[in-house]
Amino acid sequence: MVTAAMALRVDESVSRHTKKIAMQIRVLFFGVLKDLVGCSSETLQLADGARLDAVLQHYSRQTPRMAAMLPSLALSVNQEYVT
């Protein structure tokens, strides 16, 4: 059973200072996650090629209660659900 959802939107950007390609993602929180995190969306900068696991680990460290919810989350990347 899904208790909450998280959606990611990936935009690639180039850092002017380091000339490294980074991914800027917008994370949207719904349901219980919105209350748990305390906001409806955030923007993260990740290394180019970072995977969904990196985002989940980030939020599991930031919000430990989220780690227990991972099996019941609905996740989407660029409007496509992922498993």
C-alpha cells in the first residue's frame, strides 16, 4: 500500500565555477512525506549520473523516519513511475 509519494524532475546544468556537469533535481513531496519533511518541494544539486538511490539516501539521513517508509513510497522520475 502506498502511503506517500515523491516525484523528481531532473535538469542538467553546468557549474560556471568548476565547469563540471551537475544534475539539479526538483523533489516534490506528497501526503505524509510533505508533513514529515516540512515542505512540498526542494531542489537538490547532485553529481552527473547520480541515481535515485542517492536521493533516497539523502532524505533518509536528513529525515530518519523516511527510511522506514521507503518500501511503501510511490516514486516517479520525470513524470514516470519507477520501482
